[in-house]
Amino acid sequence: MSQKKSLASIAGIVALATFISKIFGLVREQIVAAAFGVGTVVNAYAYAYVIPGFLLILLGGINGPFHSALVSVLAKRNQKDAAPLIETITTLVSTCLLVVTIILVIFADRFIDLLAPGLATDVRNMAILQLQIMAPLAIFAGLIGIGFGSLNASDQYWLPSISPLFSSLTIVIGVGGLFWFLGEKINSPEYIQFGSMMLAGTTLAGGLWQWLAQQATQIKLGISTLKLRFDWGREGVNDVVKVMLPATLSSGMLHINVYTDLYFASYIENAAAAMRYANFVVLTPLGIISNMILVPFLPVFSRLASPENWDELKMRIRQGLILTALTMLPLTAIFTALSNPVVRIIYERGVFESSASAIVAPVLLAYGIGMFFYLARDVLVRVFYALGDGQTPFKISIVNIFINVVLDYLLVQEFQTQGLVFSTIGVNIFSIIAMIWLLHKRLNGLPLKQWFLILLGLVIATIISGFACWGSNQFLVYLWGEQGLLIQLINLSISSLIAVAIFFFITMLLKLPELEILFSKISAKFSR
């Protein structure tokens, strides 16, 4: 099998599995929105989940530092040597994260006060209890991340990509059952308190289920067992830690920006819940596409790290960035033009009404603008990881903390909740510029002018398609209104298709080879 075909096959597996997981994730968010709306439970959960969620994304996510470190090391080694190395890393990580779990349980109140000093008393107390319930996710986050990396390094892509489904399904069953049986008491204090505990408890259970599914497959493949190994001097452990530690710190610095955003959000009513709902809408397509791009490209970047392969590495970097733009920018056009209809269609049911949509929609618009910058930054970070350099992204992330604080302070005064999202976009833009410039120096020159002109053309296509999307939706609303879910879906679908068609019509004029790659993959999927 050719490398190109192999990449396409991996991307297809990851895309399908991630799509299924994201669909269940969407159902999860819809049920949470219907059960709790934009209110106390979700606002408390937004803060209580910050640290467990941070650890799940940081340590347990596909393309996270644990995943990236293990893939970059195991991809260069014989699979028969994998099990002892994985077991040693698992023992080391679990020991450290057990200490973290204990600290979270004991000092939950102090963590919540540190994250959100502006919370009302009832929200604060609820957030403390939720954090204590979810604290063991710290351990499962590390184990899940190790599982992702181990399975991907063994050419197993389906289970790692679909395993987040287990977490979503657990919340769907728990919260959905609560809403089904006790929905008539939705505004009672008992419902709110029990619902808060149910949301936190099912989140923890979902993490456990996700890890157990991965562990069963690892045992079946013979790449890991539940055996504890304290052989810290084993060959390969230092190589993993060398990438894992700075990568974790780098990603951790990035998530400090999330803490900063939530600190400011605690002084804005319902801001945390609005950011959660809007962010998930964006992360649904972004997660699918990012896994398609980052998962197959990371091993390729690693294999091209030697100087004699740098010409091909530069081509692959361009390929990753342009494919990111071709997939993200049409979505930017749609989310910025149709943020309100999108939120109404996805969330308006149960206690989530038009007033809640009016809070979430502007935040979705802001997130939509930043989609390309978020994913492009991740592509470039993986290039540094492949080069064995976790220090550079870490140093950039430290600078980003100060930039984010300044931007948050300035922009939140002008744009409120939107300003927090705009601040994140500014940080990502700085990161992209810094990393491209450093790669330009390290790899003996990148065709920066050519890349800039291509991206400029794609931005122009995005602006034009966005206006076309908005205008076509306005015309359809004038033509037959927007009452009823079916009419809203028709309006959204037609307007989105017009935006996508115009975007790709304009980009075809640029005659990009990446566009041909994208079209060939899409046509191959539909021809099966």
C-alpha cells in the first residue's frame, strides 16, 4: 500500500469514527441544554469541569502530548518492545495523577475560588461538589491518553477515535433519564441539586468506560497489561518523557488561557454556559477534521524529521496548513453568517429558549472566526514535536499567557463574552506567526510569500461566501419565513450549500494541489 493511500485510509477511519463520536456528543449537549438550559447547573459545571476537562484534553485527547509522545517514540520501535515501555509509562503517570486526584478532592473549594472568584454562592457550592465527584478523571485522563498513543502506534485508529462516544453515551443515559422521569419538576431545588450530581457522576463514569474499552483492546493486542512496572531506567522511557513533559507543559500553558478566560467570565452573567454551548458547536466539525489532518500527519512529520527529508517535510507542512484552511474557512463563513439559526436549531428545546439563543449566538460567531487559527496552530505544534522539540511550543505558550491576559482585559470591556473568544484568536495568531518564522529559520527557508498569497485568496473567498450565505438566508426567511424546525433546517441547508459552493468555486481558480487531494478523498468516499 502506498503512503498516500495509507494516509487516506487512516484519515477515513478517523473521520468516520470521530463523526460518530461527535454526533453522540451533540446529542449529549442537546440533552444537557434541554435539562438545565443556561443556568445554575451548567454554569457550575463549566467551572467544576475546567480542571478535569483540562486534564482529559491535555493528557487524554487525541493529538494531546501523551498521544503525540508515545506515537513519535513507538513509531520508530519494534512492536514487541511496546508492552514493557507502555506499562512503565502507565505506572509513572498513574502514580503522579493519583496525587493530583487527592489534592483536587481536598482543596476543591480553593480551586473553584481561584478559577471563579465572581461566582454566586449557590453556583460556587454546586461547582465544589461537582469537582470533588469528577476528581478521579485526572487518573483516567492519563490512562486514556496513553491508550490513544499506544493504539495509534499499533495502527489501531477506529477505537481511539470512537471511544469518546462512551463518555457521551453515559451522560445521555443519566441526564436524559433524569429529564425524562423528573422533567415536570425541572425548576425545583431538588431537581437542580440531584441533576448537578448526576451530570458530574455520569461524566466520571464515562471516563471510566472509555478507559476500560481501550484497555481491553491493548490487552488483546499484547501491547499492555494492568501490570505495574517501576523500571524508570528502561530504554525508551526517557525518550517518551523528553517529548511528553515539555509538550504537557506547553499544552498546559495554552489551557491557562482558558482559566484566564473563565476568570473574567465569572463576572459576566451566564458567560461560562454560553461559551460551553457555543464552543461545542464549533468543536464538533473541528474535532472531526482536526483528527483527519493531525492523526495521519504526525507519524509522517516524524519520519521526515531528518535534514535530508526536509524538502518533503516542507511540502507536508504546506499540505497540512492548506487542507486546514480548505476545511475550516467554509465553516467560518457559515458560523459567522448564520450563528443564530445554528444555535436555535441545535439547542432550542426544553428550558433552552430564544432568550438563551440570543446569549449563545454571538459567542458562536466569535468562535467561528477563530476555527482556522486554532487548527493551524495545532498542525505547526506537531511539526515541532516531530522534530523532537517540545521546548519551543512551551516557550511560545508562556508568552501567550501574558498576551491573553492583556487581550482579555482590553477586549472584554468592549465585547463582553465575545471579547474572551477574540482574545484566544489573537493568541493563536501570534503562535502561528512565531512558529512559522522559527520553522522558516530551522528548515532553511519556507516559501512564506507563496503561502501568504494562497491564504489571502482563501480569506477573500471566505468573506464573499459568508456574505452570500447571510444574504441567501435572509431571502429565504423573507420568502417563506423561519417558523418550525423543518423550515429552519431547509433555510440553513440551502444557505450553507450556497456558501460552500461559492467558496470552492473561487478557490478552484487558485489551482491548488491540496484542493485536488480534498476532492479526490471526498469522491472516493461517495463512490464506495
